Amino acid sequence: MYKLTDIQQTAPYWGFIGPKDIIRNENFTRDFSGFYDLLLETHDLGKALDALNINNETYIYAFLTAEMIFDLVVEEIDRRPKEKSVETFRRLFSRTKKAFPDLNRSQRRQQLKHNQNVHNRSVFLAKLKRDFLMK
């Protein structure tokens, strides 16, 4: 599911719980009925998650927060082969008309070149993460 998440948009969830593998509907219903019963009784997500995995002999469930998903997506992006700066410029230039609607083509090219020169990855990722998590 995390591979479908666009970290350039607001996170569509706080977190999610689900099986690591494909499971049958009846197993899912049985397992999560017990999870929700305990969660509603104790108001303790940790206990309910532990019970979900302890009581389950067949499937292991995972719990991932939006913040964990963001970090996983960034790690996956970092593992990809690096683009050459010319390729990056071409890819990003197609977005400049929307980002800078009042600039002409030449001005948009100049703005993009400037942005690439002053780009600070750490600052960019921190802002992207804040926006994604709505902090």
C-alpha cells in the first residue's frame, strides 16, 4: 500500500494495519473482530496490535504510521539510480508552467535553473514531510 502513496500530497491516513501477505476474507474478519473488541475495551492500540499478532497463528500483521511510510518512500527513491541533472531539468520543467503561471518560458527556465542551484535536499525533505504529515 505504501508504494501507492504520493508523498507530494497530504497523507491520506495517519497509519494503517494490515496483513503482510494476501489473506482470506474470513480470516481477516475473524482476526480484526478480536482486534477491535480489545481496542474498544482497553483503548490501548499497543495491546490490541500485540493481541492481533499473538492470537494469530497464520498471518503476521504490520502497523505503519504515515511518518514511517514517508521514510520508506524516501528510502526507496534513494535506492533508484540517480538522474543526470539534464534529465532532472527536463522532468521538472514540464511542471514549471503550473508552478510559475505568470512567467514566460524563458523566465521559467531561469527560475528552474536557479532553484536547482540553491536546492538543499535536507530542507526540501523536511518541508515535504511536514506538508505530508500536516504538521
